Amino acid sequence: MLGAGPGDPDLMTVKGVRILSEADVVLYDNLVDRRLLDYAPQALKIFVGKIPGDNRNPQASINALIVHYAKSHGHVVRLKGGDPFVFGRGSEEVEEASRAGIQSCVVPGISSVTSVPTLAGFPLTKRGIAQSFWVITATTKSGELCKDIHDGVHSRATLVVLMGMSKLPAIVSVFKEAGRGDVPIAIIQNGSRENEKVGFATIDSILERVQALALSNPAIIIIGEVVNFRSVQSGQ
């Protein structure tokens, strides 16, 4: 199990590069930069990513492929975007391998939760402004808005919302109903990549900003006063 990082292939860890070079099979996700596959020149490479509205790669099938190729080929690398244990269902896949008697290890990746805001210049914490940050997935397994959003609206913590673009109108409604329409909010699409786009406004005006900039998935949403303290980043 290997985390590929937030998108920029240069953010793959040194250990991750070594693991890929030793792979017999690589099962990779949709958000993984394909250039990372060059580190596994001899491996069989199989796309198992999930795409919204496309049910060709259900989780049960992915689990079965991990077990199948581990038994038939040997060293399988399951390459997942970000960190595989942060909303990546990595633990489910490790458990499935364990039930099949397959030994595994997890190599963490740089999570988009912290890296994407940092690269875009947004601090998640700031002395006197925000002493903590919450990481929330916007959508539950049943497809409903996560109830933690309702708790977060009353907190001074920075909210980092993943998989939230489809729920953005609902999130906006929750904040407005709580009288917090003036809270700053930022959206980072394709964070860390060459085609990154950033939009920021307040809760009251973010939907119009999203439409004007044509912002969509994959994106991270940041809500809180720290949005007002964006720093200018120099290219690397």
C-alpha cells in the first residue's frame, strides 16, 4: 500500500520510488499522476480508479484484484493518491489482504489535507486566529452531507473539507442558517498540479465565485479565518 502524494509527482517519497521500482504489479487510482508509473518499468500496470458516475471499479473488485495478483505475480503495489489511510479506504484493502493470508505494509504518502493548502499559500493554523483544524469528508456512505459539518460551523477551527464540491450548496446553506455567511472560504482545484486553480470568497458569495472560475472536482475546500492570510508562493 503506497501513497502517491497530492498530485505533483515530485512529491512522491524516496521510499515510494524504491517500492515502485521493485513492483511486479501496480494497481493505481484515478488521481495518481501517470508519470509515477515510470518508476515501475517492469511492472504490470492496471488502472482501478473510481470516477464519479462510473461503477466499473467497485471496492470489492479492487480487493479481489489485490489478492489475485499477489498470489499470481508476487509483489503488488496498490498506489493511491495522497495518503492511503486518509479517506483512501486503504485500511479496508490491507484487511482484505490479511484475510487472504497475504503480508502487506503501508508506505504513507504526503496527504492533500495539509500539502495542498500549504502549496497554495493558505495556513491551516495561525496563532490567535485558528488553534486547530478539522478534516471532514463532505459526503457519507449513504450520500448525505456529513453531520460533522453542522458541528464545525460553530467552531473557530479551520475546516478542511474533502470530496465536497457536490455538497457545496448544502455546506453554504448550513453556514448561512447559522448566521455565518461572512466566513472566508477557499477552494483549490487540482492542488499541486500544473493546472491548479484557486478561488476564494465568503460563504455568501462562494457559489458565484465557483461558477465564474468554473471550479470543480477534484478540489479541497478550506473554511475559516485563515483564508484571509494567504501568502504569495514562489515557484519551485
